[in-house]
Amino acid sequence: MISNFILEGLALLVALYNLKHIRQTRYFYFIPLLAFTLLGELGAANFARNYVNFTTGNIHIYLWISVFHLIFFGYQFFNIFRSRKWKLITATGITLAVSTLLYWFCFFPVYTQLYLNTDVTGGFFLCCLSCVYIYQEFILSDDHEINLFHVPDFWMVMGILLYHTGVSIVFSLHYFLKVSPTYIWGIKIYHLFPRIASFFLYGSIMTALFLWKKNKNARSTSRSIQQDRTT
């Protein structure tokens, strides 16, 4: 878990370092998100050590981390998309995913597999939004002058896509992997993959934060794409 703590801490420091550039912008909300994620991961690790016989383990903490991540990234996509259709799809999908997670938390005493299945579904939804963004920017856009590798939102979206693609695969197989555990370097595979995927997510977030500072003209990646051309 130490790698997660380091990555989340570094990303939080980068966000604080760029505070004057992200203040009063939607990137400012990276600060509370990263702070909550770091504290949540630290709390989850401590809870797992001290309450080993708790009914749901520390999954209730990760459920709330997932809720905050879904709301935050849904908010980012809602602001990135210009099309009303995709704004509505984003808001509806995120609302359903968050509501489902809260329903498991409030009404089910044991919801580990339910949480993982919902998290996979929510992650898949974010991957779909990421693919729509990339399709619009690479295929539909007539603006070929801006290098997407210089655009902050491009890096954020790629981090989301790579992270949830990797995590969703192992989480969707959690039931079978738990029955017959598979280890890599002495770590269960469904614990290892999220840690590896975190390098892509938080590395991309840090890149996006630095680019937000350096390239103010590229803060908004959504350019003038006609609504009837969007998918």
C-alpha cells in the first residue's frame, strides 16, 4: 500500500503547489479529492489491521472513496462535454452509480461483491466517457493545431481510462480469484493490479496539473464541435 500513499501524497502536493493557477477553476477540486483519498486509504489500512473480524472488512471506506471519485470525474466530464446529450448521459450514469453504492451501504450488512460489481460498472462507464472524449478530439475535431499531449484534460482522461481498464478486469473476476487466490510477488492479483494502475492515474493527474499551469490556453479541451456531429 505504500506506493499508493506516496502517489496520492505527491499528487496532492502538486495540486497545492499549483494552487494559485487552479484556484477558482474546476481543477481546484483535485485538492479535496486527493486529500480525502489519501486519508481514506490510510484509514482503510489502519482499519484492516485493527478490525480484522469486521463484517465487511474495510470495504465501506473504499465505497466512499469510489463515491467521491465518481462524483468528481463525472463533474469533470460534464464540464468537458459541450453536447447536451453527453452532459445528460454523464449526469444520469454517475447519479445511478452513486445511488446504487449508497443503497448497498445503507441497506445491506454485507455488500463486498455488490460494491465491486457496481464499482466495475461505474469504472466501465467512465471508460466509455473517456473513449467518447478521445473520439471527439481525434476524429471529429477540425482543429488540428492543438497538440493534445499539451492539453491537461487529455492526460486526466487517459489516466481514468488506463486505471479503470486495469482495475475493472481484476475486480470483475474477484469472486473467482478469491476462491482460488493468484499471487504475483506474494501479493494477491486483485490487490496488485489497482496499485499498478494507480501509477497511471496519479501520474496522469500530476501531468494534467502541471500542464494547467504551463498551458493556460489549453485549459478547456472541448472545442467548437457541432452538436449534430457528436456521437
